[in-house]
Amino acid sequence: MFRTLFCAAAALLVIAPAASAQREVSGRVTLAGSSEPIPDASVGVVGIPVGARTNARGEYRLRVPDGDVTLATRMIGYKRQTVRVAAGQTTVNFELEKDVLQLEAITVTGAATTMERRNATSSVSQVSADQLERVPAVSIENALQGKVLGASINMNNGAPGGGGQIQIRGASSLIGKIDPLYVIDGVIVSNDVRSNNQRYITNSLNSGEENGTNRLADINPADIESVEVLKGSVASAIYGSQATNGVVVISTKRGRSGSPRFQLTQRVGTFQLIRNKGLRHYANVDQLLTSSQVACKTPTTATASCGNPAGAAAARAVCTASSCPYYDYFGMLYGRTAPSWETSGSMSGGVETTKYFVSFNDREDAGIAMNTGARRQSVRASVDQAIGSKITANVATNIMRSFSQRGISNNDNTNSSPLYGFAYSPNVLDLRQRDATGNYIINPFGGSPLNISNPFQTFDLMRNNEDVYRVIANATVNYQAWSSARNDVRINVLAGADRFSSQNFEFAPPSLQFEQPGTNEGTFPGASIQGNGSTQLVNTNLSAVWTFTPNNRWFSATTSGGTQYADRQLSDYTIVAQGLTPSVVAATGAVHTTTFDSLVVQRNQAYYAQEDFLTFGEKMLLSAAVRTERSSVNGDSKKFYTFPRFGASYRIVRPFSGIGEIKLRGTVGQAGNQPNYGERFLTLTNGGQIGGQTGLIQAASIGNPKIRPERLIESEFGIDGSFLDDRAQLEVTFFNRDISDLLVRPLLAQSSGVNQEVINGGSMRTRGTEIGVTLAPIESRTNGLTWTSRTTYQQNSAKILKFAPGVLPFNLNATGGFGTAYGRLKFTPGNSVSAIYGNRKNADGTVSRDIVLADANPKYMMAFSNDLTWSNFRLGTVVDMRKGGTVSNLTLNLYDEGNTTWDYDKPSPNPAVGATLGAYRYNTWAGGTNTSVYLFDGSFVKVREITLAYDVPQQRLNALQRFGVRTTNLSVSGRNLFIISGYDGFDPEVNNGGNVVARFVDLAQYPPSRSYFFTVALGF
């Protein structure tokens, strides 16, 4: 029986194509209003999986059935066009209009399926290559700021080399993973931040304060074709328990058929400090002597008792009774404007059977401080190959190298971080000076010469280097197993890998002031840290897609399914050497050495299925999907967890005059968030030697063999519309996310000897609204004048609903704040996830401790982008804003404590509390009894991007055409040009401690910078 069916099916495959006569149709696809060809546009028969692509001249040839047929052509960035072709007609030309509102964009719906965005059942944000490339950015997340509706994108600080956080639709976990999943051409890639263990030099409190770089900074934005952010439960059908925080899908550029084309781009620019707050201007010697860093009782007496005699001697040496010198420490250290540059190029071309794309990039970003900067280099190649008529394959490899020198910033306990140390360094000495032996002068302030550092010496002599080599490779094979007038069956195999090796080297020579004997680090003066970490991610995907379209074509059904496997391995080792002899950097010979070693192995396996049903003239879409998976990080690694999704959309086409269409859509689905590695293991630790044998004892942190993924149930409803002859587009989305099985830390009895365990024991809810409005008020073919404007609005709030019995309110480590004196995160049922807890002094003199004082979550965020084109000129701007969101300004607290604040001497609101504004703030704070003094509104408006570009006309290229130049583009651009904010600090957007569920701690970050670049792009 089986053999009979197989033979019948085989016969059908042979007979079906010959059952109907065919004819050839040819023509051109051009830009409407001109004869400019559109290469690589697809032309196909509606309802039949038959198609072709245009060549470099916009020409196509296509075999179609005899009789009347409908041809459709489409190209990303242009509006789709359909034409009815009568029987016997053999020539059809198309004129496509530019799709400035992206109405015809394609969106990802499954592991192997896509569809037109106009039919999508959920909100998806897309960013094109042009939007990413027009203004140079230190990393991809930097380039995405202000362009993704529903995502909060923030840089951690201004250090060269990048380093930021993308949070999609607000908080979705307390202590679990908060970053989205990143996928490049189907390959799951790492965005890890590797600890360099710098805290063993600076005595900072945790690895989040080491100013690390997340690995998304390795990717060359010029290689990217588009970025798609899957925000809703649509991601659950693809990535299940890794999709709670959303998925960022990156598609890279590939070859197109035609003669070889070359693109060469050269950029030159510079970075500069955005805000220089300056420091206090000391009026005279008496004012300096009575400051907290000198602390003289009677400054007019030469022999007066001083808390810091060395500081008093320095003050008397440089100040007079009427003046003190002023040195702009911020400008002196962060005033560097060294040239930065980028050189990139690409080559693409091929024929229908073989297409290729090759690119290279070399970029150097000079830091605004001495001995800081970043170098990024990459080479990428992609080949598309047709093998016969049924098999196509793509192979791509990207080789990258990233080198960073990021200096020291954030919190520390050696005053080695400049913004920390400057707080306790009255700026009356030129700390750049050297003595007769060539050594930097000692900074005498900070309470004692031994408890402060000289930041200029530190940045000159200390090294903090990171060197990363990385390879991302993928191979995809598509096999068209069956194709007929009604059926199309395709099998897809994907295999990919991401591997990188990260080497770090830090060196603090014994000559540094904070390494001297008697300081915090002086027990073993001189330190070096050498580490190496490697990460390897491998994933494979096997899928099959069957598209069924009946003869009457009133509906089409796409059925897909498959399996995925992913393997993740991380290994890391570090050697910390302390007590170095001069000129020695190696661990060998150090007085004290410490080693660290770790290994992480994680494996995921999943199966999925999806059904998309498109009917009513492509107006209604019904979609259902399910994914079941297991992971080695779960307590029961053999148990499968299931994540279903359901969605529907309906397009109402031209219901009224002036309304193009209105789409109603809704999606309900589940996703998950895997436990962190090691939370399932009942860990033992070394208990020392007992009778010559190694003893094992219970570790302070134990695992939970019942741990399981957090589970999110999200419902999303929205309405999309196009109006005024497709000159206006509206997108409105409401979402509700309920997270159960929340990962929490219960309070454990001290008598157990265990201080930490992670369990599933809570629930939370996040709700929000997203609105996007895109307008094209001007679109003229006569003079080429066009204007496209987009405005986005988003807000969300997250609330903890409950904890399981025995789980009491708990807080994070220093990444969630530095205690109630300054404001900290604390997770309590009934309150916001981002609530800031602190102390408040009441009118009756009592103090209310550890209560909610503010919320780090903004009330809302907006972004405004405008693109104006006239003749050969293009002007683009991006501005974004944040309303609300409280920031704990610990930097200001440091400077008030050191009597060095930029506004310290402004009039006091109450002289009885403090004679000056700085003294008033610090005394009102009163050691943390009034936390709110240093809690500030973090609202801001930022000019993210401005670019002006000019396409040189062909008639002006005569001199260059002899060298093969086809196109020339010139542009000037700037990024992060202005910050408009009442925030009393450098930047309300930065965050100490890296990625955390709520960002609100400002503590001595590397200050932000603006950049200017001039670009020349040549096309050959």
C-alpha cells in the first residue's frame, strides 16, 4: 500500500507541471516617475509558487500558465503592485512607488516562515540598514536608540567600545535574565558581558561595576540589512523559554544578481565631552582650609591643627587670602578630541545561480580620556548557491576582532575612578605635574595622602585592555520537495555557530598612589590581572513548510514544523597577581596570586509546529503555534515545557474615503524565561584537608532540583490603519503580561548554614501602551521633495502581585542600589518592580526607614524622527525623550561630601541647615536619614542623530567615472549632540552596575560624549 501511494505521488510530481501549457512573460521593473531600474525585485504569479527576480537593469523573464493570470511584484522599500495579464500577453512592465510608511514590509512569524507585515497579528518593530548606517554608532544598540517602538535602549556610560541594555516592554523578571535573545541569520548569538575581575584592583563591590562591554558591540552595523524586534508572544512560537524578554532578529546583507558592485566608505570624525559640570571655585585659602578635605580648626593660624596636614600645606602653598588657582579636572582628563575614523567596503554580485557578498570594516573610536579607545575590525563573506532547480544554499562567515581600552569608571573604594576621586580633590593643584624624578605629584587631599589617588597618574600608567576574537558562521540549505499549482513543500536545514575568545589584561603598577603601602591596596602593592574566557554557541534547526492554495484561491494555508537544538559552553579562567616588583607584570614572582576557573554547559532541545490560515482575499489571518522544549538548566532536564500561541488579524480595506485600510489584530501566547545556570545544582564546596583527604561541606548557596522556567502569558490587542492615500499610518497596541513561577530568593534560617537559594515562588504583571504615527505630508515627483515624519509613544508599568509563603521582600546586591541611605531596589508584593526604597525624616523628627520614595520607571517615553529629501540632498533627525524615572544621584552626593560640587557655593535655601547649597543638601541628607535629597527626576530630551547627505549628480562625476565610480555620497553627521534636562549631573540615562531590571544609579560613570563625522561613500 505504501509503495503504491509513493509511486502515485512521484507520478503526480512528474505529470503536474506538464498538465498545463505555459508561456513566457518578460518586462522591466522601474521606479515610478523615472526610468531607474529596480534590481532584485521579485515577480511572481499570485497563488502559485512560481517567480523570478530582476537583474541589474530591472529586467525579468517568467514562465506562467496559459490563460488569464495575475502577476505581482514586490521589493523591500517599495509598494507592491499587481497586474492582471490577459491570455496571450507576453510583456508586462511595472512601476513601483517608494514605500515610505513600510506598509509592504516582511516580518518573521516562525522559525522558517515570514509574511507581509500588513497581515501580522502582533506589533513588530523594524529598522532598515539605511536607518542604522547613516550616523556612525559605537554599537548596534546605540544605533537603535529612538527607533524601536516598545523598547527602552540605554547606554551604561560613555566609555568607548559600547555597552548598553535593551529592555523590551518593561520588566519581565526580578532576578532572572532581562536581556532579549539575539539571533543573526538564524544563529543564536551571545551578548554576554565578561567580568574582568577589576574589582580586585579597585575594590568595587561587584562585577557589574567593572564597566564591561556586551558582545553586541562586535557586530558591524554596515553588514546589517535589517533589525526586527519581536516584542510580543509571537516570539514564543520560535524560541519558547528564551523569549520572555523578546527577540532581536538581525538579518545581514547578501549578494544580488548582476555585475560586480563595489562600495567604499571612509569616515573621519571625533568625540567630545557633552557636559562639563566643572568643580567648585575656592575663593581663598581660608575656604579651602575649612573644607572637609583639609579640616583645619583655625585656618588663619599657621600651626593650626588640621585633619589633613599634607592637604593644609598644599593649600597654603598655592592659595592666598584672596584667591586660589582653578584647574578644570574634567576638561583636562576628558577633553581629548583625537581623530576617530572608519573604513569599510563591500563587493556583491553574481548570477541567478550564484550570488556573493563580501565586506570588511576597520573602525577606531578614540576615547575622550587619555589611553582609552576602541578598535573594531571585521571581514564577512556570504555566498548563495543554487544546486539544480530544487536546492538553494547559503553559507556565511563573519570574523571579528574587538580591542577596547576603557579606563576606570563607576564605583570603587580606592578613589581610582576619576569622577569618584575628583569629588575629594579640591581642584587647586595641577595633578598632571611631575617631580624632578619624572613621577606624578602626590594628591594630598582626600583625608590623608594615602586614601586618595591621582586620576591623571592612574589613566597614564594603569592598563585595562580587552581583546576579543570572534567568529559567527552559518549554513542554510533549502530543498523544494514538491511544487505544483496548489502545493509547495520546502525543507530547510540551518546550522550555525558563534565562538569568541576574550582576553583581558589589567595592570596597576606599584608606583600608583592608590597602590602605595598603607592604602586600601597597599598590603600587596602592584597588581596585574590576566584572564581568558571563551564562549561557544551552536544551534541547528530543521523545519518543513507546506503551503496549500486550492484552485479557487480563496484561501491559503501554511503549515510548518520542525526541531531545534542549541548548545552553549562557556569557560573562563583568571589569574590575579598582587605584590609585584617594579617593571614586572606577570603573575610569576608576585607575593600573592589568586586563580579563578569556571565552566558552563547548557543544552536546549525543542519541537514546534505552526499553522497560518490566510483567507477572504488575504484580509483575514488566523495563526496558531506551539513549541515544546527541555533544557539542562531546568531542575528536571528531561521534562518538556509547552508554550502555545494564537493570533488573528482582519483588514478592512477602504471602508471610507481617505482611509486605505484598518487592521484589527490580537495575539495570546505563552513564553518562558529559563533559570540561570547552576540554580538547579545542590552544590558542595571544599572544606579543607581532613586526615589528608579533601573534605566536602555544604556551600553557602545551594541549588533547587525543582527549579523550572518562569512562565509569561501575554495578551496583545491593537489596531493599525493607513489614511490619506497612504500618507499617514497609525499603530496602537495594548498589552498585558502575567508572569508566574517567578524566580525569587526566600529568606533562609541562619541555622541552616545556607544563605541563598532560588525558587519559583511569585507572580508579577506588566501592562503598557505603544502608539506609533508615521506621516508623509510631502511627496512630490516633480522636484523630488519628500518629508517623512514618525512619532512614537510608549509607557509600561510592572507590579509584583504576590510571593509564595515563606518568601519575604528581598533586594539585589549593589547593582540594585547602595542601601536605603541612597535608595535601593526592594521587591515587595503590591508594589512596583522598580520602586526605590529609602529613608524619610518626618516633621516630628522621627525617621521612617526603608519605605517607597520614588519609582525608577519612566512615566512615558517618546521619539521623533524626520527625514527630508530635496533633489540630491537628504536631512535626517532623531530626537527622543523620557518623562520621569527617578535617578539616585550618588555622584552629586560624593561631591557634596567632598565640598567640591560645581554648585556648592550657591545660596542655601535654609542657612540654619547649611551655609551654602552644597552644605544644605548634604546636611539635610544627614547620613541617609533623608534619602530623597539625592533622588532626582531623570527626564530628558536628547538629540540622538542629525545627518545631512548629498548625492553627487552623475554629470558631476565625469572626472571620477574614468576610475569606475558610479555614485558618490557626501554626508556630515552628529550623534548625541545635545542633552536638555534639569538633572544635576552628567547624564540621567547612565547606570552604575550594568544591566539590571531597573536602571537608576548614577555613581561616577565615564561621562557621555557627542560625536561628529564626515563621510564619503563611493559606489563602483
